[in-house]
Amino acid sequence: MLALVVEDQPLIALDTEAMLSEIGAASVASFPSVDQTLVWLQTGAPAVAVLDVNIGGTSSFAVADELSLRGIPFAFTTGYADTVMIPSRYSHIGIVQKPYTLDSLAQTLALCLTAAGKRP
């Protein structure tokens, strides 16, 4: 399984990559910006994605829109307690609060994969 990580904080990205590998990802593609991710998605096809809501002062919603169009399950991560900033079209998407643990990430991804009809 190829997993996608969109995270602009290098240490958090590395931790997330390690957690995804531990959960069972065969490989992880990680990007620190929305633009780089969208370019990669022109040819890349992850099985699942983890998107930080706030990427360098912008949001990852453009990536979420592309993933949704392609039927690729994803979860959001955020350091903010208030989820009001999440558009209503994504009210059904799992959110993992930072700092997150292996268990919280695994549980949220399992739920989003199951909801998408894919094997966790």
C-alpha cells in the first residue's frame, strides 16, 4: 500500500511516515506543500492519505478535493482543537488531533478505509 502524507513540519512528516510504515504501508510519498502534492498526484496513486489541514498558511483542501474525485480515502490532521475550519463537505472525514499516536492514526485510517470499502 502506498500512503501519501501532506505535512509541512519535517519532524511530524517523518514521524507520520514511520507510523504509516508500522501500520503496514509499503511506501510513503511525503510532500510539504499543496502544489508539490498536486503535481505528484498527476501520476501518483496512493491507497490512502494523511493531510495536515494547515499547510504553510494555506489549507490542504485542494488535495482533499482531488483525492475525493479519485475515490482515495484520507484523513485530516490538525493541531487546532476547533474543527470549524473544515468545510461541511468534509464533515464525514476523520480528523486526528496533533500530537497523535500510532493508535489514533491507525484507528482513524482503518475507519476511512472501511468507509471507502477498502481493506484496512
